[in-house]
Amino acid sequence: MKTVLLSLLVLATALPAADKKPRAMRTKDIRAGETLLADNFEGEKLDPKWTFNKGGEFGAKFPIKDGALEMDQGGAQGAVIWREFPTPAQDASIQLLVRPWACKWLAFGFYAPGDRPGGERQLNIAVNNVGGVVIRDVKSQAALKAAKTNVPADEWQRVCFESKGDKITIQVNDRVVLEYKTELTRGEKAGILLNLYGGKASVDEIEVKAAAVK
């Protein structure tokens, strides 16, 4: 028995840092209520509730590899994928694992009700390949506020984005790295959209929760 336990300990110790997945975090400002979306990408294929532009041979690809979603820009200008919530929410949080191992940046955020999810966004949270996290105005592409996390691009990092009223809170690996106030985060949230530029990245354990009703 001791030999088995020792072997397991050695295996756990030897696990590459790139494969370690940080634990789930508690939200800081939002008391979580209804789960609007949860996907651990455990199946062989992507859940059909996710939508993306199918560009054929030269379009972006979204395969499931090693129990995670791989976003592959392929021959396209970027990779964009989105999913609608069962019911819209005003205040909500997104928590997910990201690994921008071979891209310039990977961004995610909410979109408002409308016919064009990609065009119904006000801001997003971008995680880049040099250990940075940025709150970005989608329309102007301006960086509203940024922080350096120093997490290597080939390591998993867990990011939590809370939108409550006009306040944004960003946590990375159980640490608050950004707080910001802007009217851009107010309003009804109809779904989540992820977009990538410059190569490939991996995503896992996406969970979106609406704020609990008082």
C-alpha cells in the first residue's frame, strides 16, 4: 500500500506545470445564483449549442483534444465561437480555464440580445501570450485597464470575470488582479463569446452564473 501511495505521489509531483489546472474560485462581488452555462468539454465532439462560422477547409476549427476545447484559427483571420444562455441576465460571472499556448491573445465576454452576437458586445477580457490580462473596449479596441500576471503562455490559468452593475472584477488563479468601473458592462447579457487571434489556444471548464436574486 505504501508503495502504491508513493508511486502516486511521484506521478503527481512529476506532472508538468503546463498540465496543472488551478482550482475553481469563489466570486468576489457576485453571490452566484442560476447556472446559465457549464461545459467541461468531456465529450468527443463540441456540444452543438456552441455556434461558429463554418469556413470549410480554411476556416477556424474547434476540436476537443485531451478533454479541452482547442481554438484553432487555421487559415482564417481569427477564431470566434459563441453560445446563448437559456435566459438573459443583468449581473453575471464567467469562470474558465485558458491556455494561450500558441496565439497572440484569447478574449471572452458577454454579448447583448441581438441578431449578431459578434457585434453585440461592449467589452471583453483578453488574456495574452506574455502573461497579461486586459479589459478592452470592443468598439474602439482601447485597453481600459491591464494587469501583468506573469503566468507562462503554456500553463493553464483560471480567470474569473464578474460584471455587477457598472463594476468589473477580474481574478486570476484566486487573486484579484483588476477592478474597474464602466457603463459598458451594464445591461442584459444574452450569451458568451470567445475569440482568438494569432494561432491556437485551449479552453476548459467554462461556467457562467447569474447573480442570485435578493
